[in-house]
Amino acid sequence: MDVFGSFALILAFICAVYAFGGGIAAIITRHPLLVKSARQAGIATCCLIFVATFSLEYLFFSDNFSVAYVVEHSNRALSTFYKVAALWSGQEGSLLFWSFLLSIYVFSVLIAYRNKNGELMPYVGVILAGVQIFFLTLNNFVASPFKMLGIPAAHGAMQMVTRGDGNGLTPLLQYPEMVIHPPNLYSGYTGFTIPFAFALAALLARYPGEKWIHLTRKWTMIAWGFQTAGILLGAHWAYAVLGWGGYWGWDPVENASLLPWLTGTAFLHSVMMQEKRGMMKVWNVWLVFSTFLLCILGTFLTRSGVVSSVHAFAQSSIGNWFVGFLVIIFTVCLVAYLKNRDYLKSENQLDAIVSRESSFLFNNLILLVACIAVLAGTLFPVLSEALSGSKINVGAPFFNKVNIPLGLFLLFLTGVGPLLAWRKTSMESLKRNFAWPATVGLIAGAVIFALGYREPYSLVCFTLCFFVAATILMEFYRGAKVIRTRSGASYLTSAIELTMRNTRRYGGYIVHMGMVFVFIGLAGQAFNQNVQKELQPGSSMQIGKYTLVLQNADTKPEANYTGFRLIVEVLVGGKPLMMLYPERRVFETNGETGTMVAIYSTLREDLYVVYAGQSPDTKLPVIHAYLNPLVKWIWFGGVIVVFGTLVALLPNRRAVLVLSAVKQPASEPLTHGMAPSATFREGHD
């Protein structure tokens, strides 16, 4: 199966090269057979990558320890669940997994548009094939996951060997979330290739109008949704596994995942200005280009070893390939733009500063400034070492100082945008629309201040969260009230009906409400507490209202590790609340250790307990306890954001006017037969 998978990758590379070259020939000659042939080669490339990926996964499930990658990342005791995650746990497999997910997107696009948009699709196919060629080059010639174990034989040739067992999966990855976090994040990275291909293709083909935007809107939202889910799952993994009490530390690899999310979010907002007003065409094209470039940059940072991170792979020369690819992409984009920039002239100008267009513009500027700040801070150690010879790290204080004010301003615009009209908003409209949301926000801020929460940024954040929530609820109420008046249905039913009639708009509002919940959770970080103490059985420690009593310790042997567990009783006001079991795990195959945090979570706060090891002096267990307010709102908000994205992807339902017969008095003849009725029935697009 190892030879089979390797052979499939070689064939995939050959097919991708043909799809690229044949596609260029098809563009030049416009020959329909060449167009079809290039498309079929692209589909074959995807199918062969599927075969190679499933072949590697089979090697894990069959415990084939003659393959170096399987030896490095699996062992016989590893559960089936984690043998799936072993596929992307190392450099070689993760790059193949990148190709696999990209192939799902490429296959879907080539099939979905095989008989549509004939002028545009050959360009799209060539661009997608070019991206696949790069990753297949890595898969085949730079970091192949199908390398065999071998030792030099007596005659000098290499002789294949088979190990009895493997090294096992890295302990940090042996957590259920790591089976779903990387696929979501990679699906975001790879998914942004589709809007990039369509944007570049439209520019090269001088494709008329904004049709490429309509074609790629859902692909962009799918990629953005996966990226969002991947970031939040990664934050939850860091919170539940690493045992440091936080969920976001401005780690370079965390930042790398955030960068394309910021520009992708900006594009999803500003693209509405191009659709409605024909504005910001240059801006939108470069936002798409930048998003894809940042996806490749994030992949480069994770794999090159140029930055230090718990998430990154080891130092590797593979980074040079990514640098070269980034240079090629940027050059192609720049040349395409310079050659066809007249095609991107705006049709309208900004009419007034107080308008929905201006809110989108400011929204984009803030997201772009945040992206530049995060990028600069992430790359600063690399740049400082290159220029001065000494690596200067930029820590969380820098990122917080820059991004907290930007985030609050962005939250404010999230509430302001729906209240503004297109082109120009009158003062009377501003007063009418802002009155209730502003009142709700100010009252909520005053109440929170009176309760003793005086940290400035958190107080502003809570106030803005209530303001934004009020604007969103007001939008739903207004629309639902109209439908309720006509149909007599309940407000909830009317709100659902309203959402389904314009899923893009109201799905977006649901996403915004989810972000409000996320910001509520972030605001709680200012009030975190933590205590660390050595405990012996029967002794206790206090944090907030909770008393932690160490009852005992035990050992929990498992197939792949041995868990050393503390049994901690939690008391509130002297009354038992629950038992917590923080744990440290020792993995026999490689001697590494892992942490399993014990968390008691409510909407108000998380009690977060870590077994931090033994004191070197007293040999007593050390417990590190954290009290983190409002963290659960972040995870709840993330679920709402993903749900809103799914709603926005649904097709609109529209009201259909149905004509019904008018009842005539018995004495009068039926002369007209049919008349309009006020009855509405619903149908789907």
C-alpha cells in the first residue's frame, strides 16, 4: 500500500501538470476538446490525491511500521480514534492532508461549473492546478509521507526494515478536539484558494461585472466558517490541554491562523459595496489576494521553524519552498492587476460619511490595521534577528495594547452598521434608530459599573455588547412585526420566517450576535484570578468562593499511557459542590508527559484546576487553580457564529402571491371568476 500511495501521488502530479499546461493551451486556442481534457485532468488529479491519502491512513490502521512516517507518529497501543489524527500530526502527512482538502474543493468546483461560465472556468482550472502542482511537488519530492525505513546493507545498498512498534502520537495531540481542530483550520486555509482562483481568473479574463463575486460568495463563507471554527477549537484545545489557564496567548501560529480570518472578514463585508454600488473593486480583489497569501504564509510559519511555537513543526528547509511560492503568487497577482487595472474602475463614489458604505469602509480599515499589527508583531523576531543578529520577541502586552481598542471600535461599528442607510443617513433617522440601543447600552454600563466592575476596557466592552445586541434584536423585531401583522403568527415564528426570506442578511446578524457573546467572554479576562499551592491529603486552598480540598491521589493505567490523578473536592460556603480530577499523563512509548485539566464551568465563571507536578523539595503535589469569569460565553458565541454562517448559506425563501376565487352572492353571476387574495404562501428558490 505504501508503493500504491506513492505511485498515486506521482500520477496526480503528472495530471496536475497536464491540467495546467492543457488549460493554458485551451485558453489560447479556445478549443472545446482541450477545455474538457484539462478539466478531466484536474478531476483525475483530485481522485488520485484521495487515493494516496486513504492509502496513508490504511498504513496507520494496519500498523505498518516499515513506513517512517507511521513509525514516528503511531504505535500499536494508539486508539483508532487518534490514528485518524496521526495523518496530520507531522510535516509530511499534514502537507498531504492540505492537498487532500484542497482537492475536495477543486473537485467540487470543477464538477459544479463543468458546463457553466465557459469564458472563466479555463482560467480558474489553470490557477487551481498551479496551486496543486506546488503542494504535489512537496508531497512527492520534498516531504513524502511514504518513505520506507532502511539500513545500509553489506553491499552498500539500502535494505528495508520493519520496526516492531512505533514511537506513538505526540501527547499534546491525544485529545478529542485535535481530531476536529486541524481539519477545520486546514479547510479554512485551503478553502480560500477558491475565491482567490476566481478573482485572479476574472482579472485575467476581464470577466464582465461582479459575477465572479456571486459565484464565490458561498465558497468564501464556507472557508470563513471553517477558519472561524478552527480558531475557536484551537483556542479551546489550548485552554483544556496546555494547562496555562488561558485560551489565546498571541502565539505566532495562533496569529498565523487569525491573519487570513481578518482579511476574509473584511472581504465578506466590503464585497456588499461592490454588489450594491459598484465600489471598492480594487480593494476587494486585493483583499482576496491577500487572504490567500496569508494562508500560505500561515502554512509557512507553521512548517519552517522560523518562529517558536508549541503548535509548530520542527526546524525545516521546506520554508524556502513556501517563500518561493509566495513570491510567485505575489508577482502573478501584481502583473495581472497592473495589466488589467482599468477593468476595476469604481462606478460610484462615497456620497456621505454617515452611511452604510462608510461603516463598511471603516470596518475594513480597522480589520486591515489589526492584520498589519498582528503580522508585524509576529514577524518582528525574525526581522530583528535578520537586521541586528539578536531575536527580539514581541509578547502579549504589545498585541493587547494595539488590538483591544481596535476590537472595541469594530464592535461599535457592528452595532452602527445596521442602523445606517445606503448612500446617506438623515439626522432624524439617526436619532430614531439609535435611541433605544444607545439607552440600553448606557443603562447596562451603569449597572455593571454599580456592581463594582471598574476596569475601563471591560466596562466599555460590556456597554458596547449590550448596544450591539439591542440593535440586532431591534432589526429582528421590526421585520418580524411586519410579518406577524400580515400572518398572525407568533413573534418567534415570524422571526424565523423573516430570517429564511433573507438568509444572507439575517444570518449575518446571527453571526454578529455570536461575536457579541465572544466579546462578553473576552471582557471577563480582566478579572481572572489564580493561586498555586503545595497540598498534602486533607489540606486545602482558597480561590474566590471555592475551597479546594485534596482528598487523595491515585494511578490510572491505560493502554497508551499511565495517568497520575488527584482527587480534589470543591466546597462553596463549607458545603460540598463537586469532585474534580486533574491529571498528569506519562506516555510509556516516548516518556513524554501531558496534562488533563479539570474544569467546573458555568456561565458566570470557570474553576480551572491543574495538577502542576510535584514540588522538587517536598515531593508534595502542586495544584494551580484559576478562576476565569465568563469563559463559557466564548465557546457559546463560537457556536452561534458557526450557526449564523450556516444560515447565511441557505437559499432564500420567498413569498408567493396566490390568487384565489372570490365568493360571489348566489343571486349574482360569476363574471370575473378570479380576484387577488391577501393570502401568501411560501416557496423556495
